[in-house]
Amino acid sequence: MAAEKTKILLDESEQPTQWYNLLADLPTPPPPVLHPGTLQPIGPDDLAPLFPMELIGQEVSTERYLDIPGAVLDVYRLWRPSPLFRAHRLERALDTPARIYYKYEGVSPAGSHKPNTAVPQAYYNKKAGIRRLTTETGAGQWGTALAFACAQFGLDCEIWQVRASYDQKPYRKIMIETFGGVIHPSPSNLTEAGRKILAEHPDSTGSLGIAISEAVEVAAQHADTNYALGSVLNHVLLHQTVIGEEALLQLAKVGETPDVIVGCTGGGSNFGGLAFPFLREKLAGRMVPVIRAVEPAACPSLTRGVYAYDFGDTAGMTPLMKMHTLGHDFIPDPIHAGGLRYHGMSPLISHLVESKMIEATAKPQRECFAAGVQFARTEGIVPAPEPTHAIAAAVEEALRCKESGEAKVILTALCGHGHLDLAAYDAYLSGSITDHSLADEDIAAAIAALPPVPA
Ligand SMILES: *Cc1c(COP(=O)(O)O)cnc(C)c1O
């Protein structure tokens, strides 16, 4: 049986050459992005100070397929097509009749899925005559990916990293500098937004929202500088669909179709990238997978937030997006899955949850680390703390199959390795990780600060 294979590969010649745009196939479009001053839908000109026109065009495009430029395909070939694995050893350890597949994105230069969008973003900015990109980074995955992509196209890259992570994870900083990026801890005294926070809180450990404010401010002030975002926006999820398109081809090679797809969600990009091509197939009636987003219980935007217009950053400089949010000044507990500590969710993913096309669930971090350790001992890959959420959900589903005797096909994205997150495993293995329970009052307080937008 072909399905017994462990590692399912595609040739370079089988590499997908188009991104898939889910907006073309949705029965209803997501609500528009609004200008925070006028509360009217924004137009391309509102985004032009930050993004090149080709990315703005992709953000609002309703074309079903968009060609991947040749120069981007060339860089993708350094690690794409990425392998799809059948988790035989994990299945045996769980004694489940389920068949578990994982698409491994840790083979990229940054060790995660993030270069799938960093590379085209750097390419389109270079083509538009931009000299420098700014961005924020939390745990450092996105900063590493953008620094790598900028090096490929001869752009400068300036990164504001959340202070707490900057101090805790020195290896990400070194990797970013090795790729040629310049990195500052955030809040910094280089921006108005940073100076304002430091004046009030000199010891601030920062947040993603603050770091976004700093990077956006610098990009808005310099004509030769643009800003790049690593998740949340439509064009980012679009670029990530190479994950799902490859996985579809790989599963077809072994004659499988998924019954359940699970993925971890911070801003929604690796999950959307895996799931959207399968959702296309589902909408066309060719398969019927259940599709489930998995978020941390400490930052549960999809499962406990509200669906409302909110800012993407703390200072309130970005346009307003309708999304599941915990409020733009919500500061999540310092869980180890730094990439999942964002107050909001991609508007596209939020819209799918709201229209019941996908499901969402939340998991506490100890259950996730337990699954991550079991995965490492069976499959031989130490997962980043973020995808341990997806692995925990896959394990839960596989154990349900053991009860029911169903041989379901479970698919997930192993969106990054945890080689630079070993301190988190140290904390788990030494028993010092706790599950923070999030009080309803804390969520209510953060949600009370949402900007007033008439229905
Ligand atoms: C950034 C990151 C995430 C969270 O971002 P998404 O946009 O939700 O994918 C998850 N896992 C890893 C490894 C990351 O680097």
C-alpha cells in the first residue's frame, strides 16, 4: 500500500506555481477594513505609505489564482516543496487506527513557515524601489524570516523585538544579525511610540502591539521604507497557501483525503495556508474534512474574544479590522508559544469561524508540551511551542479514534522546529511551567476598550 510511506516528497517540477485566493470562493466576503478616523472602508491610497501596490492589490484581489513570480519560486526552491510525513511512530505510540500526516515547514531557512511570505514581500518591495523594510517580531521567527528574505533581494531590514523575548532568546537576535538585519528591543527610544511608553513605564517588557506601532511609525515617516507584517493580512495568508497546495498533491500520491485538519493559530497564517486549498476542495464537494483552529487557552481570541472592529496595534495607528479580538491593549500571560500571543485574529479566519465553515478550540500549554515531547520522542523532531497546540489536537483526535475504532485521516502543519526554543522545553521538563487560567473579568476589561464603531 502506497499509504504506508513515511516521507512523501514532490519533485521541483511538481512545485505549485500559483497561490490560491480563498476570497474568490467565499459565499459572502468578510466585512471591509475601516479607516480609524472616518470609519469608511479604506482604499489603496490609505495603505500606500506602508505597502507596495502589488501587495495592496493582492490584499483586495478576488482572482482565484495568482502567479508566483519566478524570482520568488527560485528562492522557495531552497527548501520547497517541503516534506509531508506520515506519523507512523506517533500512531503506534498512541495505539490508534487513525492515520496522522504532518506537513513540515521547519526545513526553511528560518525554521518555520514564515519565509513563505517574507520572500514575496521582500520581492515586491524591491520591485517598487523600496530600500528598507521595518517590522516587529515576538519570539523572533518572523524577524529571522524577513532578515533572510531582505538579504536575498538586497534590502535593509530593521526589526523591533518585544523586549521580554529580546532578553530571553538571544539566539534569534544573532540569527537575524547573521542574515544582515538590524534589531532593537521594543519599546525603544528611536520612535515617538516607544518614547511615550518608556516615559510612563521605563521597565516595560513590551508587547507585539507596541513593537508594531514602532515599526509602522518609522515606515510611515520615510519614503524609501515600507513595513511588512508576518501574519493576519489577506496577502500573508495567500502566500502561505503553498503549504496546502503541496499537501494536497502529496496526499493524492498516497491516495488519501483528510477527515480532520488541525492547525495552530496566532494570527492565522500557517493554519490558513494549510487549510484554504482543502476548504476550496470542500466547497467544491470533493472532500468533507472537519477543519479546526487551535489556540492557546491563555490568549483565546477565537473561543473567548468578541467579533468586533479593533486596531491591529496597541497605539491605535492601524486601520480597524473586524476580527475575533481580546482588545488591542490585552497583554496575554507570558506563555512559551510567543507566536500565539496576539490579541486579534486574521479577519479571514474570523469570518470563517463566524460563518461556521471552520471550528475553533483552545488548549492549555502543559497539555501541548506533553504532546510536543511525545512527538519528539516518536517522530524525532522537537516542535516549536506554537505547533505543539496542533499536535495536542491531533493526538486528542487520534485517541478519540482509538475509542470509536474509526480510521480517520488527520492532517496538520508542523509549522516550525523548536531548536531555538529549548529553554521552554527545559522549563516544561523541570516542572516549572504552569497553566494560567484567564478570568472572565480580565477579558471583559480589555474588550471594554474596543474602539466605538457603529454597526
Ligand atoms: C509566527 C508563528 C506562528 C503564529 O503565526 P500564524 O500566523 O498563526 O501562523 C505559529 N508557529 C510558528 C512556528 C511561528 O513562527
